[in-house]
Amino acid sequence: MRIGGVQRFSSIDFPGHLAAVVFAVGCNLRCPFCHNAELVTGSIDAMAEEDVLEFLAGRRRQLEGVVISGGEPTLQRDLLNFIEKVRRMGFRVKLDTNGTRPDILEDLMGRGVLDFIAMDVKHRWSRYAEATGVAAVAVEAIRRSVDLIIGGAVDYEFRTTIIRDFHDARDIVAISQQISGAKRYVVQEFIPKKTLDASFSQKFPFEKSSLQDIIPEVTRNVQRFEIRQ
């Protein structure tokens, strides 16, 4: 697997577990607010998979899980092989995905190799091309991934990174309707820094107080709504 980096320790990326985060190289979206531009474009030096596995083997007593993030991990041809190696070490596995490859997601879920899935829902369906930077983004495939995750047996959350002047409170309500019936919906704070579209580095995080009024509406659509730093 093409790996662009490893976060050696995280207490927040895998709910309920201490974990390392492995970043896969490459993505099929070009979200303007993405802060992993080098991973997305593949302009980063890949790490040897053997070195990453050796590191993880040495952390089995300190860590409980491994998060496979990106980029977009489901683009990796040997993703399943990597997951199986990680699981044989005794780690739980969380997959971060943009939902564009439901066939891969369905296969992994069916094999029982995932313990948690976090899927990004970028915006209203009507603004998905703008939010992903891909004019022909396959919204129907993403919607299928939503249905697979909600109807599946793997624990999960949907999440949206929200940005002032790019999202507003009504957008969050609309997104919660798109994932109606979901167990957990998380909105997370945009952190202004280096972004794929440089103009987004000048934008601001949302104001949490602006979301308080919509909590009753959102929680009519999803079981749990979380506003995360």
C-alpha cells in the first residue's frame, strides 16, 4: 500500500481507542479546503509498508487500533491485504473514506475486517461538485455508501468539516436529512492552514453558537449529533 505518513499516537481519531493513523496516498476528489494536498496529489514520498508494519508491531502494547485515512484509502489495490496484516497484530481497524467506492466498502464490511467507519459528507448533494472540486462527482455512489453504512453491522459516524461562508446552519440540517436514520453525525471545525485551494486558508472556522438553534432539527434525523473541535 502507498503510505504517505503515520501519526504515531491519537486519542481522538478512533472513538474509544488509542490509535495510530496511517495516511494512504492519492485521492479521487479535490476538495478545496483539504489540508492534505500532498497526499491527495501524490506529491509526497511514500513510506515503505514494511517500515510502517514494523512500527505498528512495536506498539502493540501501547495502542489498540489503527486508523487508515488519506487521501482516499479505498483507491489502494492492496488495502485489504494491509488491513489483514494489521488485524493479525491484534489491532482494531477504523477506515476513513469519502464514500466514492461503495463496492470496495461493501466488500470490506462483508469480510468483517473493519471495526469502525468514518465517512465524510462534504455538503448538500446539490453542492457536491463545488465541495469536492470534481464536476462529475458520482453522488449516487456516495449515497449508496451512506445506505450501506447505515444498514450495516460496522460501527460508524458521518462527519462534515464546516467552514464559515461555505456552509451554514441550514446546510447542516440538509446534510442530516441526507443521512437520515444515522447513528452518529459529527461536525468538525475547519482549521485554517495550508489548503488545496489557497483561498480557503483565509477562511474562518464556524461559530459553534450558530449551530445551537438547529440541534432539535438535526436530532430528528440522526440519533446523535456532535460538535467536535
